[in-house]
Amino acid sequence: MEWFVKAFLKASLAWLALGVTLGVAMAAHPAWTVYRLAHVHMVLLGFVTMMIYGVAYHVIPRFAGQPLHRRGAAGAHWWTSNAGLALMALGFCVRVHAPALGTPLLAVGGTLSALGAYAFVYLIWRTLDGAAPRRQAMAVPNGADAGGRRLPLAG
């Protein structure tokens, strides 16, 4: 299993633990419900999305019969998505008390998280498409043989 697959799966579990802990804290101290947006993002972007990223990076290349397009970019995706989510969660919490500080944190975190999601879309899309030379070799025009040569019309 690739390191970034394990990293996404472990990050997913860590975000679940953090999100559940914040949820329990909000239940025990109702005044803490001001942090509900941080809680929701920890669970949805943290647990659910990171789990999807990790599982998809493991299974999609196998289903497609293609190596993952640009493996190094998947590692960068892990860093971008987790840093973005951490800044978002922090921004949601800080903005309650200091909007002038929390809003920029939230904006930077949201942008990083979005860039991570776009990277995921790109990498999986390109993996599903396969390598360009292979796609071209497989594309045989109508009325041609496997080498791309036109076949004579039957008359």
C-alpha cells in the first residue's frame, strides 16, 4: 500500500476522533455549539472525504488497470487537504471570538482544501483515462485494422 494511501486513511481516523470529541464536548457544554461548523467539517471533510481519498487512491488504479497518474501529486494532495482542513477548523473556532483573524484563516484553509479536491479529481480522472500512447493505440478508426490502416471496401 502506498504511503499516501495509509496517510489518508490514518488522517481520516484522526479527524473522526477529533470530530467526535468536539461533538461530545458540545453535547456536554451547550455553549460550545458555536463550534459546530468546525465539528461538521472535521467529520465530513476530515473523516468522510479523507477516507474516500485514501480508498480511491488504492482501488481506482487497480480497477482501471492503470498506475495512478503522478503519484507524487497524491502526496502533495495529502498535505494540502490536511493543512487546509486544519486551518478551516481553526478558522471556524477563532472567527467566533476574533472575526478579523478567523476569517482569513478560514479563507486560506478553504482554498487549500478546494485545491486538494481539484487535485484528486484531476489525478483520478487522468488515471481512469490511462496513458496517452495506450489510448491512441487503442483508438482504431472505423474501417481500419488494428494498425490504423484503412481496409479496402468489400465490393
